[in-house]
Amino acid sequence: MKPLMRSFGIFIRQIIRDDMLWAVCLAPLLVALLFRFGIPYAESLLCAYFQKRTILAGYYLLLDLVLCLMPPYMFCFASAMVMLTERDENMAGYMAVTPVGKTGYMLSRLVLPAAIAFPISILLIHFFSLTNWNYLALSAVSLLMGLSSIAVALFIFSFSRNRVEGMAMVKLSGLLFVGLVAPFFVLSGAQYLAAFLPSFWAAKLCLEENSLLMLPALAVSLIWIWALGRRLERKLY
């Protein structure tokens, strides 16, 4: 346990030294404030202008899902950037032969950041959500967002050779979250074209409130992590 926490401490120190990564980790709070106070205000202005009762209100749940996603996504993005730096400096290979080992290295860089993001997602939704949540559903969605974000970090690292390419891959990795919007905007069976994306099942779980949807949600998430994890291991060592 001590080597794992020591490795995680190195990870935290690297984030603190990097102004961009430090700002990235604070971004979820800024987004929460914007959503909680900016969106209802924009809704009132739009409704007054277009003379309608609601315009954005039907998508408040989607915005809450995005807010729930922000902490794990930002933390795992920071993880991917740190891992790319450590690979360039050969630190990842060095850690593999220390008591940390390969498994400890990946746990400290991917699982622990996602685990820390889990309660933060719940707190942000508790204080800043636009819709009402029950905590069981919120915990399930926060877990799925964490798993999806780990897959994103694996994707960024696996297909990038350095941090510059990593920044470009971040934009492409955003496609993994297209699944969030599909159930809201595609009401026909065509929405299932996005079923291979973990985010699709998180949105379906919230919309249909059917706990059985956790099964495909977990299965799809773990398949992504397994496939990208194998690629990461080949590339890292």
C-alpha cells in the first residue's frame, strides 16, 4: 500500500507543478457554478424572448449528466497528460521495476483519480444539480462516468506519442461521450447505434430509471477498459 500511495503522491506533485493541470482539476467547480446559475437565467431570457414556457428545461437532466461527468473526465485527462510526460522521461519504466510495479502504477494513475472523482461528482450534483436525483441512481451514474473517464485516459495515452498529440486526442476522445446525447435527441431505435459507447447507457439509465441497464453499462465500460488497457500495457512497457 505504501508504494502505491508514494506513487500517487508523485502524481499529485506533478499536477501541482503544472498550471494547466491544476486549472483542469478546478474546472468542474466552475462548470457547476455556470450550470447552476447561468442556465436557469439563460432559460428565463430565452422563454421571455420566444414567448414559450420552457426551452432548455427539458435538457436539464442532460446537463446534470455532463456535470456528473466533469470531475472524473478532468481528473483522468490530467492522468493521461502526466503519464505521457512520465513515459517521455522513462519514469513509467523505472516504476515498473520498483515495488510499485505495473499494476500499482496504473492504479495510482487511473483508478485512484477516478475514485477520488466519485464523491466529488456526487457532491457537485447534490449542491448544483438542475433536477432531482436519488442517491442510488446518482452513485450508479457516478460510477459509470468514472469508468468511462478511465477509458478516455487510456484512449488518449494509447494513441498519443507526447502531450501535444495528447491534447489533440482529447478532442477526438470527446466522441466517446456522444452517447450521452443520443437518447435525448434520437427517440427512435436508431439511438442504439450509440450502444457501444459507455456514456449511452448512463443516459439510458437516468431516462428510463431501470436498474437492469447497469448490466450492459458495466459490460460496455469494462470491454473498453480491457481493450485499451492491453494497448496501454504494450505501449508503456
